[in-house]
Amino acid sequence: MKHEELLEQGETLAEEGLLEEALSRFEQALESAPEDPEVLEAVGRALLNLGRLEEAEACYLDALELDPEWAAPRMGLALVAMRRDEPFKTVHHLERAIESDPEYPEAYVELGRYYGLMGEPALAKATFERWTKRHPEDADVLINAGLTSFDAGDHAQALVFFEEALGVAEDAEQRSGARTFRANSLDMLGRYREAVEAYEEVIRDSPSWWEAHANLGICHARNDRPDEAEAAFRRGLAACPGSPEVRDELAAHLLAEKRSPEEALRLAEEAVALGRDEVRHLQTLAEARLACGDEAGAEETFREVLDLDPENPDAHLELGLLCDRRGESAKAEEHFMESLKSDPSNPRALYSYASIYYASGDLETAEEILVRAVSSDASYSPALSALASIRARRGEYAASLDYLERAIEAGERDVEHFKAAVEFIPLRQDPRFRRLMLKMGDRPSPGGTQGSEA
């Protein structure tokens, strides 16, 4: 069999996700054509996708030696450098790819995205504009530029790129994508009404475009309109009955609003069945199982999340909470620490981690961690309540009442906890404490009791 046929077979297998089989075909082609840079690049690409970085790098270098002006091996070397977290080499190879072929848009896109990931939005913008100033009609690159700016938090610049993309988009998918992302930017800029109108425009033109339905629901929820959000998700499910994403968003919304956990569970199970390898769907399924009281099923699902994403901070946090609930403090602490490695400013993870030290009587360490939680989110009431408890246990009652007042302003409503807690007994006749208890009891809970777990 000719090496061209083997190469074509390998590409087909790679598109189907059969990477080992694809590599086998590419290696057979290489035996027939060891000096063909195209075959070497294909072997390198398969090895890269299999995580065999050193071998992939060697293949890309061999291909580049045979064809120094070909951009594809340079792109491969850049991807190897990205996997190794080598910024200088990544930028170097992408710039050399652009030098080799200035008309190769993928190099500009990868370099722009990489600058965005590095927290360099100005360099990302400049990189995309190096291409779009010469090719202002390239809607795909303009959309990528907008997405990079959006992810960097520059929503005003993202809006500019999406509107430019919308002006030159040639096909329906480009137009729907640009309109949806434009609406996302409007929402993040606080232009809620305009955003809703933009989403509705997309839905009128492309009712089966699930992203518009999902993002419209998220937009409503973000703007404190839960009923409109649920209606948008349900309309999206009716228009896109095969979408796991809309099912997942509706399930997550029902859980957030503490509505119908059984329906949320059913929707989450369907979403996972339709999109098994999506971490987000598995997370929602685990949360739904928790809401329905199935802790064993939730734990199993969170572990499936970690199989796909070993550093997932949310899964580690929830597993830590489950372990802590069973009294397995050492395992709980391990999961909390893993969660904080990936998300060091998460107030809920910090609060949960501090609770272990609080329960063991190490108030000093607990306080240090709780202060970090409050520094991250000054309105996180569980941490403020726990700090109030720590100060009360030390007899520092003025400071305790200060934290308690802040906790109440932030949403603390568990008045019975503070009336019954031993550390607050000396304050029961204190006028300020009694006023705070009355204030806490008079206020309606914003979506359920916050409570003081520590």
C-alpha cells in the first residue's frame, strides 16, 4: 500500500479519535517514506495527542529539517512547548511559524490565544490585528479575537471584535456565533435589555442554536430573573431536544434555585448520557445526586470528574466535604488542599479547610485561613460568622460583635445557632448582641439559611 493511502487512513482514524490506530498507520507510511516531512508531521501530531512529547518533538524537528519553511512543524513544536509550560519557546515557535508563512491564520490565532492565557490582553489584541488589518473579512479570526478579549475580562474590546465579525460573516454559523458572543459581551457590560434583544434575535433566525437559548437563560439568572431564566432554558430544550448543554444548564438552574431536585437529576442524567466526557455535565449530575440525598452516588460521580480532570477544584472541594461529614478529617484536608491549589481564593474552600482546624481546637490556624476567605470575598457570611465565633471563644467580645454584624449584613440568618452557641452565652444580655439577634431574625433569608458551620 502506498504511503499516501496509509496517511489518508491515519487522518481518518485520527478524526474519529482512534489515536493509537492512527499512529500505527502513520508509522507504516513513515517506513515507506522516511524522508517525507508531511508523514513526519503526522506522526508527531499523533504522538502529541497521545502525550508522548519527547517523541513528538523529535518528529517535528525532523520534518522541519526537511522543510524549514513549512509552518505546520513549527506549530507542532509550539504545542509541545505549551504542554511543557515553556512560554518563551511557545512564543518563539509561533512567531517563526508566522515568519515562515505570513498567510497562515492558525498561527496568529494560537499566538493571540496564548497571550490571552498569559494575561497579556494588549499583546493578544495586537497579534490578532496583525492578521485582521490585512484580512478584515476573516470572521473566524475576529471571533477568536473577541473570545480571547472576553476571557481576559475586556468585554468592551470583545464587543468591538464581535461586531466587526458580524459585519463580515458569510455563513449562518458565523453569524449566529458572532451574535451570541456579542450578546454575551452586552450582558457582561451591564446592558441587560440590549443583551436580551440580541439573544432573541439569534433565536428568531436560528431557533436550533442551543448556545443562544443557554446564554439567554444565564443572562436572565445573572440579572436576578430566575423565572425568566427557567423559561428560556425550557424553551431551549423544546427547540434543541438533543442538546446535553441545555439540559445541563436547566438542571444547574433548578439546583441553584432549590427547585425540583428530582427533575434536575433526570435532566443531568440525560445530559451525561448525551455528552459523557463533559466534566461540567458530570459535576451537575453529582450535585443533583447530593440534592436528592444520594451521597454515595455523588461521591462516585465526583471521582469520575477527577478521572477526567484530576485537578478539578470543585470536585475536590465536594469530596472533602463528604469526607469531613463522615469524620474522615485527614482525607477531607487532603481534598481541600488540592482544591485550593487550583483555586486558592475560593472562600468556600478556605472556609471548609478552616473548619477542620476549628473543630480540632486550633483556632489560630483556623482564623488565619478564615481571614484569607474574607479577604477574597468580604461578603462571605459563613467565614464572617466563624470569625465571630472564634473571637467570642477568646473573650474578645467587641471584635466578635463586629464580625457578627458584618455577617448579618452579608446574609447570615441562623439566629438559633447564635442564641444556642456556648461561646455567645456571656453576650446574651449584651444590648448590642440582642439588637443583632433581633435584626437577624427580622430579615428574610435570601434563598435559604446561610448558617455557621464552624
